[in-house]
Amino acid sequence: TREAIKGGGFDAVLFTSSSTVRNLVGIAGKPHNVTVIACIGPATAKTAEEHGLRVDVLSPEPSVHKLAEALAAFGAQRRDAAKEAGDPVTRPSERRPGARRRRTTT
């Protein structure tokens, strides 16, 4: 839904073409700033940036499989950095203001 996209209810948005960027932003608005933005290639990333989006992940090859791998690697890197810093490991949608926090047990 629009509210979930704009409110940070999604952890990531994957764009596979410039038209998908234009369509999502045109229909639902810009994703929340905590949402990870992943693009399949440089042209798609350029369009995303032109629409005011921060591109976090860029696929090394124009392949959905490679895009998914790049997103997974990005998530793993973020998780490892949080652990190393002693911070809780959270999903992007849990970082937005007002997000419900999961209880953690140690």
C-alpha cells in the first residue's frame, strides 16, 4: 500500500528498470528514507537518484539474480557492522520512528 511504502513498512525496494522507478514514485510516492533501494543497473540508479532516492545497492550485472545477491550481501554487511558495533540487529522497517521493536532475549 502507499502508506506502507511511504511510511517505511518495507525493508527494501528493488527496481529493475527506470520505468519501475517512475511508476512507483508516481503512484505511491517516494519510499521512506529507511527503506533500502536496490537497482539493477546504472541507468535505473540514475533515474532513482533523479527522483530523489538514495541508491544503496547496485547490481554488478543486469540480472535479477545478481541484484538479489547484491541485496543479500548488503544486508549481511549491515548485520555484521551492527554486531561488531554492539548494536542490535534490526530490519530497516524497524528503524523508522514509531516502529514496533521486537523483544530480544539474551
